[in-house]
Amino acid sequence: MSDELEKTAEAETPLGAKVPLDPARAGDASRIPLPGVIAIGLYMLVLAAVITFGALGGHVPKVFLVLAPLFITASFGLLRMFRWAWALTLAAVFLLMSYNLWLFFLEKQAPGAVQGVLNLVFFLYLVREDVRRRLR
């Protein structure tokens, strides 16, 4: 009975590959990154570029150059849906959120509040159950 059900749930393509008609059976669909994860990965790449150009231009301390490779690694790992990259990205956005909110509360810099809230939103998105469930 279940063999007949599986045969009816698959369709032959012109190239001879079997394609499941039921999206719940598509086991590889859970490996596609969520749109929010893609946005956070791109955000990490932009942060790495901003830190690199800021350090080379003298606007950011040179010690921040240590963070750029970590952000790039976290970005590409997150786009591949690795659990270690999720943890690295989670730590990065939490530390950036703390630093930017500290800048806002201590030195009253408005960009610190905007970046702090943006990083808080990213942090809250990354700790969601459906995001964690898709990681490998």
C-alpha cells in the first residue's frame, strides 16, 4: 500500500528524474537558507568590508581588522546553514549590539542606537526555533 502511495506521489520528468510532488517529502528543501538568514549573512559581509576600509582609512582602530575574517567566515558558514556559523554570528551580533548601545547611552551617538536595535532584531531572529531547526 505504501509503495503504491510513493509511486503516485512521484512524477517522472523528461530527463527521467523522480520529483516528489509532496513538499513535505522534499528532504533537501530544509537546507535552503531562510531569507532572514541570507540578509544577516550579507550584513556580516558588509560589516567586514566597512571594518576593513575603516581601518585602512584610519577611522577605526587597526585591532578591529581581527574581526573582519571572523565576520566573513560567519557569513559564508551561515549561508551554508552550519551550526558553528550560527553560533559565531549570534556572538557577533550580540557583541555588536552591546557595543553600539553602549555608544548610544554613554556618548549619545544616534547611529549607535540604530545599529544596536538592528543587531538586536538580528539576534532575536537567529534564536528563533525554526531558524535553529534548519541548521546542520
